[in-house]
Amino acid sequence: ALHHAAANNNIEAMRALIDAGANLEAENVQRITPLTSAAWHNQADAITFLLGAGANIEAINSYGYTPLMSAVERGHIRAIEALSGANLEGADLSYAYLGGAKLHKANLEGASLNNANLRGANLTGANLTGADLSATFLFHAFLSGANLSGANLSGVRSTGIRGEPASLPDGWLLKDGVLIKK
């Protein structure tokens, strides 16, 4: 019932179900939680409500996807935006396709983004301190004000970077839109 309410953006039904003791982390046969169901159906209000109620943003379904990865796969920008404001600290987004995702001001501290595709992603003001960005595609990504101190940039592929990051790891610089190891 909570999955159905989340998929249909029915906040009042979700509130009543949770007040009656419904499990925020209940999984269906594909191990999909209500939060993933809301993300899959692009229900930003339901996502915000469930996160506020304590839903686990890192829940992984039987396909190996988190709620954010499910939203990205479907191209659901509203859901991506609702999830990106959440705390993604330490999240494993390795190999994820996040091209064009709006992750501005997201907390991705210590997150694993190795081999992820962030082509055109908006990381303006994002906290990427200590994140693993090894072998990540950052073509045409927006990095204005992003904190990349201590991030692993080995093998990163970048051209057309837009904006000046607030900080870069020691030994790195941004020149003509390309991240370069000194």
C-alpha cells in the first residue's frame, strides 16, 4: 500500500500508513522500497516526504539500483532534483549514468563515482570532498563552487568543464575546461 501511495504521490495516504506503522523500508519482490517506487514514477513530493520520514536513500533493489539511479535511468529530472538535495555522503554511484543530472549543492562527500558518466551534470556548489571520481566522465559538467578537495581524479576524463570549482585536490588544476594533473 505504501508503494502504491508513493508511486501516485499520495502524501496523505503515505502519512496515514506510516502513522499506522507501515515500514518505510518495505520491499516488494524486486526489493523495491517505497522511495524507489516514488523515484521510478517521478514523484518529487513523495520523495521529499519519504526522505523527511527517514527513508533510506541508499536502498538497493534486486537490479542493483538506488532510488537516484532508478530516477536517472528513467530521465526523471524532478525526482533527481528531489534526491540530489539529500545527503549522498558515501553513496556508491559507481558506473551510474548521471548525464545531465542536477546535483547542485548535493553532499557527495566520500561518495564512489568511479566510472560514472557525469556528462553535462550540474555539480554547482556540490561537496565532493574525498569522493572517488576515478575514470569518471566529466565532459561539459558544471563545477562552479564545487569542493573537490581530496577527491580521487585519477583517470578522469574532462573537456568543456564549466565554472571554477571552489577547490581541487592537491596537484590538480583546471585549464581551458580540462582537469589536469600538475
